[in-house]
Amino acid sequence: MKKIIYALILPLVVVGGLVFAHRETKNETAKKPTPKPLSAAERKAELKKWEASPDGINFKKWEASARGQKVLNSTAKIRTQISAFTNMEAIVTDLSLPPGSRLGFGVMASINGDDYIVKFEPEKPQLEQLRSLKVNDKIIIRSHNVSYAPKYSYPIVWGDYVEKEGKIIYQRTPRKGGC
């Protein structure tokens, strides 16, 4: 009888030990350290390091060039409207983006007399409505973000909301699971 009890208890102890050991390793992998934000001094040091790199040098040259200044000035013109998420009246000037752009779907539009790339991330039903736009259409745009890159001769406005003739033709859907 003792042999049967030992024979039943021994596998139970071994399996219990394996389960417990597996649980500990699983908890250890879940406790990955999250990178802490850099301090102001560390950010300055990283910025100086980047500015000394070839990419940083090229960016600084672009910023100082006439083309870079034009893009930066155009960006500054709409910065307050972007920050306040207010309506910007625009006229569609081209239905395609500049050659070689990798921004996805977008159009060229004139806002306050300056040309901008207006980039969208549409879903299928919204894509059809955006494709109905024509050159010289007047639209209302709202955006949370404007950016620029040396590759492009125009600032990039991320279209969050587009209205044409009082009808909403595009509204960015928030990403699932947070930001």
C-alpha cells in the first residue's frame, strides 16, 4: 500500500514543481523594465549627437536653404489653427501627391495661399468619398498635426476631418486600443 501511495505522490510533486517553476519564469519575463524618459540634459546631449551626425547636418542645411525656409514659414502660418483644431479653408490643387512620396493617400491643397500636402488614413467607405474630390473644390480641413521633411517641398497636414459643402466626407477614426 505504501508503494502505491509513493507512486501517486511522486508524480504529483514533480508536476507541481514544474508548474511552479514555469510560473516564476513567466512572471520574470512580464517584468521588463520600461525605458524611463530622458532628462532635459540627456535630451540636449542626444540632440547635439544627432546634429553632428550626417543626417543632422543635412537637415540643418535643408532648414537654412530657401526651400526649407519656405516650408517652415508655411508651417508657422497654420500652427495656431492646428493647435486649436479649428477649421481651415482649403482649395484642392492636385489629386496626386508629389512624385516619389510615400505618404499613402492624399491630395495637394492651398491653405491661405500656400500649398500643402494633405494626408489621410482612410478606410474603404471613406476612400470613395475622398476620391470624389476634384481640382478647385473648396473644403474645410481640421487637423491635429502638421509636419515636414527635407524630402518634400511642402508641409504635410494630417487630415483628421474634411468637410465639403457642409457634408463630412472624411473623419479620422481613432485607433483601437488607445492612442
